Amino acid sequence: MKNVSYPVACLAFAANAFAQGASDPDFLRALSESKNLTQMLPVYLKARAGKLLDERERTVAALTAKDLPARKKYVREKIWKAVGGEPARTPLNARTVATIERDGYRIEKVIFESQPKFFVTANLYIPTRGTPPYPAILYPLGHESGAKSHLAWQQMLGSFAQKGYVALAWDTLGQGERVQIYDEDLGGSKLNGSTTEHSMLGAQCLLAGDALARYTIWDGVRALDYLVSRKEVDAARVGCTGNSGGGTHTAYLSALDDRIQVAAPSCYITSWRKLLETIGPQDAEQLLGPFLADGLDHGDFVEVFTGKPYLILSAIRDFFAIGGARATFHEAQRIYDTAGAGAKIAMFEADDGHGFTKPRRLAAYDWFGRWLKGARDEAPEPLVEIATEQELWCTATGQVATSLGGETVWSLNKRRAEPDRKNVIARARELSGYEPASGAVAAQSFGVISRSGYTIEKLTYQSEPGIAIPALIFLPAAVPQAAGKRPAVVYVNGLGKKADAAEGGPIERMVREGHVVLAIDARGFGETRSALETGGAFPRWFGDYESAQTAFLIGKTLVGMRARDIVRAVDLLASRAEVDAARISGFGKQAGGVPMLHAAAFDSRIREVTLDGALVSWRSVVERRLHRGIYESLVPGALKSYDLPDLAAALGRPLLVIDAADPVGQLAPFDQVGKLYSAARVRSRKADGSVPAN
């Protein structure tokens, strides 16, 4: 992994290049020939992840055959805990609504309920030749268009049926007939694609202490319940395979459900080390909470299956790095060898790209034939009659939302998000992953900007090794000694320290009132903002999704990390001769609001807090269907313990709320703000100073 200290070295280089006359409040990028500053946060997060992965590798390398049952138990417990636990098994209420006859098999259109009124639309392929009970294939789908009607899926499902398997595929969340955020005017999802839906819903699930995979995994478990309930199926001979998102769920389901006897995930298995080096965290269904902090990696999905046949299907030119797949295979192969089952694990590579392409399909048929039928299957892939998407619909309109109604992830999740409001500050520390610092804070000056009546000192300070925080300290002009030390403000704007630093701006007004103001770029803000991809749904809706999700994987949050940056800013102010350490307040604006509120909860030296345009509550995020830029302000599991107004009430210190924002960044109703913060020592007003009537 890269050295986490290099951004600080970059800053030292920049200091040597500094021109004293520079007047731009953003000063570090202009001083360096590289853009390393934008990589400071990703480099730091990946380095911490790398240490956890190193530790896991040492643990796995020491495993012996006698350790495997305990390891299997540990992995399963951690996965279920990460997704929020197993839902209750409730009646499936399964029904076949229509049947399509094909040469040698039939397709039943099936609807079942994986949770009460949470409808799942599925197609069941049943051979009409041979003698039942048949072996069976559970077939979770990937994210390709058409869902269960996608050409490659139909080809494979029809082939399995002709080869004498019962095969079941179902629409996963956000696809096919199961769009979760449906818009009647659009006749489809409000969002661009299922993966965007996944991550929109995923943020809401995280706040409730779950992962979106709780719903997708449980759909798969209940699909398996239905599959083995059919009289045509031999429940002792069940395999599972799928590609991409279907490969993800093949890995999940095979690791969690002992009824699956043979597994073959396609275009998913790699390693987290390679993922973080390449494409980073993907959509929310592929993220299982503090996975790396719990000592887990892709290899654990395979190794939990040890003793049963497992085939890793990979594409050399996939965006899931082939190097990671190979490393995981070699690790799992050693575990299988340790258990005396080396012949039951294999890897197949095709020199092509992402998808269940023909080479991988043929390898899968052969693998399942070998282990579920006792004979190799090297026959050509049969011809399959392809149906239209409409022909495979299970509902009259092609959407559960308009044909059946019922529950959605959003409606189910809302009921799981109720805080107990006990030990709020302690729980906030724990859940946010806050790490307190001690000792003096190291700072480095980069020159001074002179303005009428005050000066601005450019500086950086080290929040922790690898994290250098660019800052501006606004100092009122010298006054007679009798005036004493000044009150001070830590000012955190989610848009960066420069946003309000202009002459005549909000910070200048504070300075002219006699305050020392320290405006900071908490990690990932301002000059340290990660270089986000341009265009596309993810940056538009989710902001710095990659950094936020990487933090969750290592058991941390950007909220907790930025709260530390703020507390270190308080340390810096308290050490300044000009500052009255007993009169330090905090100002958090927009995305700076949530970490500022947490910092104040963790450090009583912040005597007063102002939140300007900050998120009004986490509860509002789960109440609304859509949100923007929320991932950076999330604390997973928070709504099991506290909401933002609860944290404000626990402060016991003055709080001013200005123009609180709803989840999409619009002005929250003033009366709603007043009710939410009624238990806190709070005053609310609009940015123009007015206080509307309730």
C-alpha cells in the first residue's frame, strides 16, 4: 500500500514554493505541481483498510482444519450482523399465475412474498422430460437490463431446464417488475438504473442499522425455500450460480445457507485489496457494513463453503480485477487442501469481459453436471426460444408497484428506524468511530493575507498521521492589551474554507465583531475534496460515496473523522495567545453541520454551536424517498440509538439552527425544526435573521 504520510511531505514541498504575496484562500493546490491533496483522504482510508487486510491474511494463513467450523460460525455471524439480522420466516403465499410451454420444459410465472406483502416476481423453469425429482439451480440475477428476461439469463435458464434441472430466477430489487422508487409519470424508476436505487435505499438502511443486502439476501433465502418446496425438486441436489450482482448473491447465499450444495459465482469474486486499488466500493447491495474491520474478505465467502464444490468463474478483462480473483482462489485452495477437499475447488478464466458469456456458461454446465448429476457435461449449449420481457411478466402491468402495491424497502425500513435515546453521546462516539486525540497539535504556516482591519494566516495542522488540514485563521487587528483575549470560532463549511472567506462575507462579519475565526477544510472538504468522477448518477446523488463507504468498511465514518479534525482545530485555537480558550464556539455549515454537532458533543470546550443549512435530521432521510449527498453525513445504525436532535438535546449548551435543510438540500419547514429540537437549548432563525411565526 502507499505510504500514508506522503500528502504531508507534499505540503512541506509546497511551503518551500510559497510566494508571500499570494492572496487566494485556497493555497495548497496552487503551490504543488501534483494533485496529491485530493487523494489524501482516499490514500489514508486505503492504508487503514490495507492494515486490516494484512491482519486478516495472517489470521487465515494460520487456520487449520480444526479451526474451520469456528471460522465458518464467525463469518456467518458477522455477515448476518452486518445486514441487520435474519428477518422472520413468514408464509410465502406463493402462487403460479401463468405458464409458458416450451419444447422439453415449461416456464411458470410465480409470485411469492419474501416478507409480508413484499412481493417477489419469479420465473421457474421445469423440465418436462426425464423423471423427477430433478436437481435444481438457484439463479440470482445480475443488473443487466430486462431482469429475468435478459438474453443471457434466458439462454442459461432454458439450457438448464433442457439439461434436466429445475431453475429459479427472480427480479431483484430495482429491476424488472420490482422497481422500488417507481414514478407513474416516467413509467419506471425515478432514478437511473437499479444500482442507483440500491444506493439510494442503502443509505436509509444504514441509518436503521441494516444493509440493503438484508432484503436481497432474504429474497434469495425465501426463493430457495420455494424452490425446495416443489415436488419436482431433489432438495439434496441444489446448486447456485449467477453473474455480477447474481455472482454477488451466489457468494452470499452459498456462504449463509447450507442447503446449497454446489456454487459457481461469475464475475464477482475478487479481493477487497484489488477493489480498493481499482473500481472501489460498488452499489450498496455489495457492501456489508464493517466487513474489513470484522476481518473479512471475498475469500471468506468461498472458505465458508469448504468441503463442497465451488467454482470461481472469472473474466480476465472484467472490471472486477482478475488479480484479486486469482489471489482469492489460491487462498481458498489452501483452505480446501487443508480440509482434504482440494478437488472440489476450481477457477475458470475466460479472456473476455463482464457477463455470463458462453465460455463461462459452458464451464458452469460442466461443473454442475459433475457434482449434481455425477457426470461431466461437455455437450454444446442447446438452442433456447427467447421470450420478450412482457411474456415473462408475472403482473398485469409489469410492475408490482402498480399491480399489487404492497411493501417496498423504503416502507419496511421506516419501521425499523426508531432510536432508544439512551446514552446518546456515548453511543454517538461508538457508532461514529470517533478517535480522540491528545497532545499538542502540529501546525505549519504558509503566509499571511492582509485585509482592512484583519489578517488571514494560511496554515495546515496535523489531525493525525496522514491527515493535514488546510486552514485559515482570521485575526482582528491588534487592540490595546486591556482588551484581553478574543472569543474564537471554528468554522466548517462543507464547501470548504474558501466558500465564506471573501471580503464582506460571513466570516469577515464575525471578525469585525471581534472573533478569531479558524476556517478549516475538514478531510474531504475544500482543497482536500476527493477527485470525484464527472457525470453519472453516483456523484450527482451521493457525493463522495467511495470515501464514505470505504470508511464504513473499516468501521469508521466521515462524520467521526471530521469531528476529530474539528476537535484538533479547537486544540489549535486554545493554544493561540490571542484566543480565550473558555470562549470557543463552533459554526457548521451545510455538510459541515453534522460533524460539528458531533464534535461539540465529544468536546465540551465548544461552548456554543451554530448550524447553518445543515441536515435537519436523519429521520427525515428515511422518511423521504430521495436524498442528495447524504452518505458523508451518515452514521450507520444511528437511528437505533439517536437522531441529530437527540444529540443536540444531549449537549446541554446553546445551539442556533439557521435554515435547516431537508434530505435533498431544500429548506426544511420552520415549524418542523422547532418541534424536532424542542428538547434542546436551541434558537432557530432564517439566514436573513428573521424568525417566522410557527
